[in-house]
Amino acid sequence: MQTGWLSSLLVLLLATTLAHAQTQRAAFMPSPTSTVGYLMAAPAPLDAKQEPRAAPYQPQPGDIILCDDHNKLFHFVFKLANTAPPTHVAMVVEGADGKPAMFEMTGPKTVTATVKIHDIEARLRAYPGEIMVRRLREPLTDDQSRELTAFAYAQKDKRFAIARIALLVTPFCPRTGLRHTLFGHTYLNRNRWFCSELVVAACTKAHILNPNYCRANATYPRDLATDERIDLSHLYYAPLPWSPGAAKR
């Protein structure tokens, strides 16, 4: 009885914080911008008296966008799920107009959250938190980019997988161990998605990731930000903080 009560409480906490996070991610009206901001890198060798170096960010299909709105309750729930920030992940794809676009699962509410493809510059500037960008080491081929775009538009308007939150507190959670072997999988066409699951499936469809190595339904945003659990260092550079403007010198 006690275990069932704790499981129900955890599911309630997850649903509540996901609702808040989805609202935070999409409750801002984007405005047109003329730049894509900058990626900040610490000087080498590191010198606390120096300011970070800034380089203009030029989005390329396949880049991973990692976000954290610093919500304490959301961080607590992620800790219960044995993970940590960042709490949201998206991807750069080529939009229908040929320009880079943001591909992600977003709100404003969990029950109405859907997969969207929208202007990347406006989205980055509107996000109310920390943003990091993990760039591909090698640009996608034309065929890979077309596969990625086709996948993105095929998933457009699909909803958030709120019902599957309950699996996170059951023996069927595919995160680790035998459960990962038995239930971990990358589905390429689902009716409902988690944000990290969506990104991994997109990478698989574009032949960036091997589905036997990185399984979408067992992957959280942090797994795509660090190389602690899944080593992506041979495919992606380390994440760099994104800023709307260069540091003043």
C-alpha cells in the first residue's frame, strides 16, 4: 500500500511539473530577429579575468538544442527519475522554406502540447532560461537532411505522451538494466512523444545515431547533453552556452 501511494504521488508530481514546464516553454510570443545570437566558449587556458569568447551561431540541421528554465520543482522530479538538468531538448531541422527551424515538443499546456516546427531565432530569444547548443562535428549530407525534415513534418502536431509518464515508476521503465534490454527501443512513428524521445528518433531516422546504442524511450535530455551515459563525442562537439549577444569586452 505504501509503495502504491508513493508511486501515485510521484506520477502526480511529474504531471504537475511537466504542465508547468510546457507552459514556460511556449508562453512567449516570438518576435522577428536578424541574428541567431552567439555561442560562448571559455578562453584557453582558462583565466577568470577574461571574458568568454563569442562566435556567431549558424544553425545547421542536426544540431541539438538543450534548455533549462531552472524550475526547482521540475529539477526535484528529474532527480527522482534518476536524472538531472537540462530539462528540455529540441533539434535544428531544415524548414519548408529552406531555412533552419526549431523542431520540438512544446505547450502551452501539457494536455495540448504538440510537436512544432518554428522559427529558431525567435524561439531561442524567447526562451526564459538557459540554452546550450551541441553542434554536429560533420554536416549532414543532403539525403540525411531531407530524411530529417521529412521525419519532422511527419510528426508535426502530434501530442505529448502524458499517459506514459506512469511508466517511469513501474518495473517496465526501460531506463537501465534488464528493462533496458527488454523494453528499450527507438520507435520512428508514435502518436505521442517525449521531447528527448522525439530528438533521438529524429537522429535515428537521419542516420546520425545507431538505435541499438541510443534507445529513444530510455533517453532523457541530460543523456544528450553529457557523455556520461551515452557517448556522443565522436558525433557532436561539447555543448556551448547560447547568448543573444556577444560579451562586451
